[in-house]
Amino acid sequence: MSSCARSCYPWPVLGLPPAWYKDPPYRARMVREPRTLLAEMGCPLPTDAEIRVWDSSAEVRYLVLPVRPPGTVGLTEAELAGLVTRDSMIGTARL
């Protein structure tokens, strides 16, 4: 089962984005070699996880997330919100 998440940077929630987020070399590598770049950033993904990146602009990126985080079935909205980090919202960390 897959879910699709829009990964544009939520300024009102998280403040200014990190400098690297709009950096052309980061954006180019995320499109070219997302698995390697994510691993270098501390977010390794299983080899069977499918990654699709659509980099339509510096403001908007779409990531397809393959699975719901384990152990979250039955959590309330507030409990789920407590798991979310800046890095997980911009696609460089897993919950």
C-alpha cells in the first residue's frame, strides 16, 4: 500500500527551510540519486522501498511514501502529530 505526500516546505509550521533545501546541487542529486542522498543524510531506506521524486520547482516536491510507520495503527491525531519532525516532513527522515 502506498500513500502520496506533498513535500513542499511548510514555512508557517517549521519556519525558514534549511539552506540546503533549495540548493541546486541538493535538488539535482535528489532527482538523480535519491536513495544515496537520503542515506548520506541519515535516512537509509530498505532496498525494496520504491522511491519516486518529482521535482517540479524549488517550492514543491512530491515523495511517494511506501508504508505507514510501524506501531501507529490506533494512534490519535495528536499522537501521530507528535511523531512528525521537520526532517520527516521534508522527506529526509522516516518516522
